[in-house]
Amino acid sequence: MYVHIPVRSATLLFTFALLSDAADWCYESSVPACVYDVAHWAEHYQHCGGKSQSPINIDTNSINVNTSLHNFVFEGYDEILSDVHMVNNGHTVQVLLNGKNLSVRGGGLDGEYVADQFHLHWGNETAPGSEHQLNNIQLPMELHIVHHKASYGNIEGALTKPDGLAVLGFWIDVGKRNTNYDEIVNELQEITHKDENTTIPILKMADLLPANCELQNYYRYHGSLTTPKCQEVVIWTIFETKINLSQEQINRFFTTLMTGNIRLTNIFRPVQSVNSRSVQYSQGQTLLLKGTIALFTCALTCFIMMAF
């Protein structure tokens, strides 16, 4: 069902306003009203020409194992959320998590980070569209869950700090139909055009992600937002285990959503130079609490789940 977000919920859209900045940027010059396509962002947005930009290619031959990168603790991710707003903002589809009491800590982060929103990046019928690459390979899609550091109060304050944001990234590959994404995929038809919004009645974040026992291996580096103004304030975590969606589910994103009078396709920023930055790897720390017994149990559970 299509709904308008009322005025009292306008603060939920504040996150997008901060992270997208303005309507004059785009990924491709063919987009209506586009002034700066991705190749020209740095001409107008100073940070986009910085030395610590994102996304990057993750070269597994050049990573450094960091034994301090332990497991994450996800707060509220197992809770059932109701009436979650989803919007076509003209750049992507964004699901707003403000006020839903979701947060992460651990994982080498210094403190608690509160979830604000998640969004996706994709390509088109013939080409993939993840932002980060793995050994120079681009995956079909990528999911980003954006969090701000709790001690900074809100996302606006966090955007001025070098460790202001923690973004959890997940590559999405082609596999079996993922029924946990049905609510999101089915609601896309309600937000075909820019600025249309809808409500997802029930959502549980943990269901959208790999099982907990598959979240121990991840890559870590310091970078930027991948959209203007490209502030270099992001602690990036890219998980090794991929999310699988069916080809039909993936297709629904770039065949359903529009910006202006054209389809919303190829919504990713090309990889940026790593420069002098180091990419860290967690190397599968054992689970806390139960040690190797818990690790074995979790691995067995994952195996059984994948078998079915």
C-alpha cells in the first residue's frame, strides 16, 4: 500500500538529506536534472577528491590480519520492527531505521554505533553493480547499513568526526530466492518514482543478513561516504560471506525503480585508489562466551540451514 510520510515523521528523512546533499549529482549524465555525474563530483564536492575515498577494490593478497578485530555485538537486530519506512530517493532505495533502537558494538569499533538506514547499490541487466570489488571482481549488488557513533548524538554531528560513521557492507550474489527479502522486493512497486515512499509492515534485520556464525570474517578500512559530499568519516566493514538473492529478485530493483523518466540503473561509484591505507582482515575470531564449542555448534547450524 502506498503511503505518504506525514510531517511528524519528516525527521526520518533527515538522514537521507545529510547523506545525499542535493539533487544535482548523479551516477550517469543521462539522469534528468543531473549537473555533476560521478566523473565530476570532485569539481563541486571537495571531499570527493580526497585521498581516503570509497569504495575500493579489496585485494586479498594485500590485506593485513588484525587479531583485535573480534566479533560484533548486534543490538536489536533480532527484534521484529513494525511500520518501517522505505523511500525511492532518486539515487537508490533507502530503508529508514531511525528510532528503531538498532546498534552495533565490538568488531574493533570504539564504542556503540546507532543504525540510521540501509540502502543498496546495483547495476543493470548485463553488468553487476556492487561498489566494493573483491580481487577486481564486481558483484551484482551491495547492501550498506549506515550507523552513527552514539556519543556524537546524531548523524549530523557524526559527519564532522573521522570515526563518525560505521557502515556494514555486504556483497549480494545470485543464488536461490531469499524469502527474507520478499517484503522489500514486493514493496518496490509502491515506490517506482522518486520521492515515493511506502511502509514495510514487519521487518527483522537479522533475517536480511548471513547467520551470526558467518559474520566473523570481514575486511576493515577507513574511508568515505560513496555519495556526495564524500566525507572521509567512515569506518568500513565489508563482510566476507555474501547474501544471496535470486536473479529475479535482483532484476526487480533495476526494472522497477525510476528516477525522472528513466530506470534507476548502475547506481554505484567506481572504485577509488587505496593510496597509503591498510585493509585489515579479522581472520575468523572464535565466538566469545562458548569458545570453540559454540563455534562448532554455530557452524553445524549454518551447515544444516544451507542444506535446506
